[in-house]
Amino acid sequence: MNNIETFRREMPAMLLHEGVWEGVYTHIDRDAAVIDKHKVRIRCEFPTSGEFAYIQHNHFIWEDGREYKACLPGVYQNGRLWWDLEAFKGSAWETKDNLILLNLDRKDDPGSNFFEIIAMGSDGKHRSRTWHWFKDGELFKRTLCDEWKVE
């Protein structure tokens, strides 16, 4: 059995995220004041062959016209999905309750990391993601992600 087959067997909840999602990301500081808010379009794909078990395509859009795009391919090893990209490195795993958990270290901001929790609604068409950001061990912001499946 190859890594992709193992991934599909060992992380079935992750596969429920396949498709295109749109939503809003709200960044708040420790006092819950909004420090940034933007729209997002995310495409999650799960190749059936090749090096990557998962590829996420991000497109962030701000009201002032700014945009940012990123492609985030991940490999499956030792029970986790792993990334080692220019901006960050870390891994994701799933719980028995179908939550996806991530622990990511920011390479583009030394000393900064975040933990992410992804929860899928029972309809499979809505999900919530929360990011808890730390700098040198101290919480400095959270990101609240509300997304809905469009394709």
C-alpha cells in the first residue's frame, strides 16, 4: 500500500474537505478587537497518485483590492499530513471525532507558530476553523474562519 492509499485509509475525515470552499477570515487580537478581515476561496484536492497526498489552493481577497494566492502541497508520513514550505512547516492529524488539528511553525516570522482546529458541520457543507497564534510562546491573536462548500 502506498502513502496515498495509507493516507486515505488513516485520515478519512480529511477527505470530506475535498472541493471548493468560500468564506470569511477574521483576525482578532487578544482583546477580541478585529485587526483584519478578508474573503477567501479555498480549493482542497486529494491526488490519487504522485508525491502529494493533499494540495490546498488559497485565494485571499481584501475589500481594498489586495489579493494573495498560495499553493500548499502536503505529503503523508507517519500518520500525519506534513508541510515544509517557504512560509511554514508542520503537520496535521485527525481525531476520532473527525476534527482536524494542525501545528504549524512560521518560517517567515521566527518564533511565531499557530495551532489550528477544523470542525466540519454535520451537513458536510459548512466548516469552522480557528487559528491560535503565538509569538515566542505568548498568544497574540486568533483567526476565525467561517467557510461553506460551493463546489
